[in-house]
Amino acid sequence: MPENRDIKKKNTTKEKILTAATALFSHYGYKGASVRKIAAEVGIRESALYNHYKNKEEIFLEVAKNIFSSPFSFSEDEVKELAFRGKPFLQKYTMQYKMLTFDRKNENMFRLLMIELMQNKSLREQFMSQYHDKNIALLSEGFFIMMQNSLIRSCDPMLIAYEFISTLFYIRLQVTLLRFDAYSTNSLATQFEKHVDFFWESIKI
């Protein structure tokens, strides 16, 4: 029993570290969010933090993994069910993407990740595996099911996946750039839905 309590306490501390680190990275950037600040925010000694993570980069990569992998929690059955219906698959995927885009905390981390991608090889590898590869695979599967059921024209499903997600990513980047200079993003509020409508009309049979 004591051992189980220790494991639970360890997990809770790790969760607190990640929560604190996410907030601090978002506010101060990678360089400004020191291990000392993270430990102080959690309420533990800096030396105690190293019982959970070996350095700040490891914490940052764990935070980034959550940002990359959290958006699209489709189960295999849900992918199939929505893809059988065609457009609803694209609508749900896009709605999740839009919610993340306009979420302030997530948007701040996205901006930071875009900066750090150019400087951190481990982060680039994680971005490709956790974000790029997984999302292309998810979309490709959905488009393949649509083709099998004669909902859309036959084509390379991976190519269509690239075409679909690239516009979403660009809109998200636009939102980030506008907010960086404190400009309004109201003009982009409906672009996600418009993209789905335009794309569906372009590929449906």
C-alpha cells in the first residue's frame, strides 16, 4: 500500500510540474522559464524536481508532446463511423483544430514551438512523429474509407490528407501571427468552416 501511495504522489508531482511548466513556457518562453521558476511554481525544491526530469529540455519535450498529441482524440471506431458519412469526418476534425487554434494557452505554446522547432532536433523529430505523421495517417484512413464507399473521387489518400491539413495549419499560423501583433482575428473565425465546404465540394462524387 505505501508503495502505491508513493507512485500516486510521484505521478501527481509530475503532473504539477508539467502544468506549471506549460504556463511558464507560454509566458516566459523556453529560455525565460528556468527550472528554478518551475520548481517554485510547483512548491518543491529545485533538487526535488530532478527526481522526475533530468533537465529543462526533457520537461519541455514532455509539454510539447502533450500539445502535439492532444488535438485529435479519434478512436478507430469513430474514424470509421464518421468517414462512412463523409463530410462529418472533416467537420469534426476541423472543429477540434479550430478550438485549439483559438485557445489562448495552446496558441501561446504553438507560437513557442514554432520558434523552438528551428533550434531543437529532438523537438523536430517529436513534431514529425506526434503531430505530422499521426495526423496524416488519421486523415488518410478517413479519406480511404470515403473512397471505398464511393463518397469521394479515387486518388492518393495521403496526398488529399496533405492538401486538407495544410490549409488548416496555415490558418492557424495566420491566427498566431495576428495575435502576436495584437491584431484582430475576427476575419478568420469562419475560415475553417469555409475550408471544409470548399474542400468537400472539390472531392465529392
